[in-house]
Amino acid sequence: MPISKDYIIKAREEIEKIHSENQLLEVRRHAEILQKIPRFINLEIKLAETTSSVVSLIAANSPNVKEKIKAASEENLAVQREMERLLTENGYDKNYLDQIYTCTKCGDTGTVNGEWCECLKKRANKLAADELNKRSPLKPCTFESFNLSLYPEHSKNNDNPREEMNKIFRICVDFADNFKGNEKGLLMIGGTGLGKTHLSLAIAARVIEKEFCVVYNSVPELLRTIDNEQFGRSTGDTLSVISACDLLILDDLGAENTNERTSSLLYEIINGRICRALPLIVSTNLSPAELQNKYNDRILSRLFSMNILGFKGDDNRFKL
Ligand SMILES: [Zn+2]
């Protein structure tokens, strides 16, 4: 999927800024070491001299050049070891003065062999996802603020909603804590006010903490946004963003108007993620029977291939 050029430009600017900050940090570290270990400067001079003599020997091609190069290289290595020893003796890591790269693959240039580096693409996707999430701001819901005592221990059906919810809660925490970006999706089913949005937002918050790119949106809002873009009423490439993000969370499936176009878009979105083993969380207030009435078999088979979490209990919004 293509990534919008604007986000690539912004991502490049971010990487350049990081590169400058890293260079500044290198300079600061160097100044700090020279101040704390004054004789370090002599070793640096020595290192520069031995490096330069190795280079001139290679160029000169004089008699016994191999032996001379070997001797100069050994001296050069000995100076490097001495520098490392001094650093560690003074409580620093031996690599403290190495060049600092946030991405070692591209050395913070954003490209590898003329291709965009993964770090650049990831940043561009994150910027696009942030823009999309602005339209459905992630509310501050966490696992810590999820209150299991709101769920009754007994119900008319002789089951224990609290125990069931505790299992669902554990599944959601595990999903977020062990998130790698290739998990099987979750389908959250249950009436309103049972905590589906709370738990999906808590997953989003924790996965974002781990620096993954998450897009959270309600199905009606998402379909409206895509429609506006495809009919030229607004700019953006939401389909690419939701296709490329690490985790897509679709809230309130079933609240949208269903027609052929929305059905095919929904199938494209859900099937696209599942086929590429990209995680997806879908929540719906509809019962399995209502889902079956509303959606065609293609969508249903995709939805029911996910891990299904059945939320139970009474509407907790009144208890809060
Ligand atoms: Zn990179």
C-alpha cells in the first residue's frame, strides 16, 4: 500500500531532527569524557596518528610494507583497547563514545540501498494514524481503571458474568502485553455498556506504549471518512493507513448503514487484515444472530474466524 508523500516528508524531517540530536549528544559525551579523563585526549591524538600512518603505508607500497602495516595496526588496536579500558575504569560503557544511531539499519538517513528504510515507513504510518485518531480521540481507558466488581457474580442464566469477564480481561491484557503485530484478531460481542470500548482502548493504549502504530475508529466514522476521500470531498488515504498500521481497532460494527458499497468496503478492510495476518479488533453491540441478519457470508466467515469474546452482564454505564 502506498504511503502519502506528505507523511514521508514529515517523517524524514523527524529523522533528520533525531540525527542532529544524536550528533549533539555525541559532542556532549566527548566533552564530558575529556573533562573527566584529561589524558584521553593524548590517546585520541595517538589514535589519529596511527590511523593516518596505516593509511599512508597502504598508499606507499614501500619494502616490507606488510610488516609495517601489521605493526601500525596492532599499535592502533592497542590504543583503542586502552581507551576502552579508561572508559570502563571510570564507570562508562566501552562504547560510550561510539556514533549514536536511533536506527542502525539506515544510520538515521531514512534510506538503505536507495530504498526507504523500515524506520521511515513506520514513522510515516504513525503520523498518518495519529491524524486519523484525532477524529476519534483515544479516551483515557486503562486496564487499571477496569472495574470487575461492576459485573454480577450471579445472573438469571445461572452463570457468573464476573468470572467470564475476568477471563476476557486476562485475554485482553495478554493480547496487549505480548503484542508483536501478528496476533489473531479479537471479536468483542455484547450489549452496550459492558466494557468492550474500555478494553479495546486499554489494549490500544498499551500497544501504543510499545511504540506500535494503532488506528482506532468507529465503523460508521471510518466508512464516512473513506467515502469522503473516495468521492473527493476530503483529502487523505485512510484505506492505506488502516491497511499499514500494526493494530486496527474497529468499534461499533453494526451501527453503520448497510448497503452493497459499505459491505464490500468492510469486507476489503477485514479480509485484507486477516489475509496478511495483521491484527484486528472488532467490537459490536449486535448478537451473533443479528450479525447473521446484517452481513453476508463472506464477512461473517471472516468475523467468526477471529477469537470471539462474549461480554456478559448488565449495562455498567448506569452503575458508574
Ligand atoms: Zn532506518
